[in-house]
Amino acid sequence: MKPVERKIYLASKSPRRRELLRQIGVDFELLLLRSDGPRGADVTEEVNADEPAYDYVTRVANEKAGFAFELVRRRHLKPRPILSADTTVAIDGVILGKPAGKEEAEAMLNQLSGRTHQVLTSVAVRTYDFEGSVTQVSDVRFAKLTPAAIQAYCATTEPYDKAGGYGIQGLASIFIEHIEGSHSGIMGLPLFETADLLRQAGLKLP
């Protein structure tokens, strides 16, 4: 397989993933999927009945990559690797999505307080002759949080666009006693695994 140029299509709205790709020198062009509107989302992020968190996040990342691949093909865009990703948080086998409001965010943080949960990020890469994905799982332990700390955090804008209602790269970093896994994976893009997938797809990386 011939190496392709050092640029990809990024099928993600996450600013954290953009920052992480820039960190490893990957240039990208955004290929955004519709998440709402009259026709609904291009790829639904609803959890299927009894679907484990690992299966869920892997399925959604691959579905996003597949949809984005079809967009490139239909629009006759320049062939480049397509990267998509999805992150979810799970505790006791229950998936915690993005909180809809302050009450739900506070309930999630109360559930995570003083306990260990899992952050799962799946990355999928597609080209015309490569299709691969990997799911990385990290364990994150929260300190015991006071009601005042939870309320103060939920009064900020941080919890509301993040699975589990928090972001490790922001104010919630002071809640975290210990992690076992990938710091960048908890942020939304495990860089070691991502770089490996992109190399397999033909991208030139160190």
C-alpha cells in the first residue's frame, strides 16, 4: 500500500480531539456529521437494549467512520484516511452519557464520587483499502466529592458536552485520585493506538 499524504478527514466535533491530533503532528480537515435537525442525526448515539459499554462505543465509532466514508465517496472528495471516535463512561456496567442538565450532571458526579469507573474510547479509521478500529479502556478513580464541590463544578459549562459529566483536562482534574490507562484516551483520543491505526492506513508518522 502506498503511503498517503499527511492529512486526514476528522469526523468529530470534539475540540479535544483536534488538540490531540495537532499534538502528534496530524493535519486534518473536518468532515462533520449531523447530530440533530429535522432529519435527525446521521449516526444515532442511542444505546441498544442490554448493549455493553465496550460494544456500544466500538459500534458507534465504526458507524461514524462508515457514514463519513460514504460522504467522501458520494461527494468525490480527495481520498484521505477518515478518523472517527466515540467516548463513553461506565460504572457498574451502566453507561453514563452527556448530562442533559444540571440535575443530571450532579447525579452523575455523585455516582462517580469516591469510586472507580471506566472511560472507553473507540477510534475507527477508514480508507479505500483499509478499515480498522481499536477500543481503549481506562480506569479512573474519583476522590470523595463534597456536595459543594459538585454544585460548584456543575455551575460551570464543563460537564454538559462530556460523557459522564466531566472532563479530565479541565477543572475536574482535581477530583481524580488515580488513573490506570491512557490520559489522552480519557480526553477522547488515545494517541498511541490512534497513531498505530493511522500508520496502518498509510499515513506518515514518526
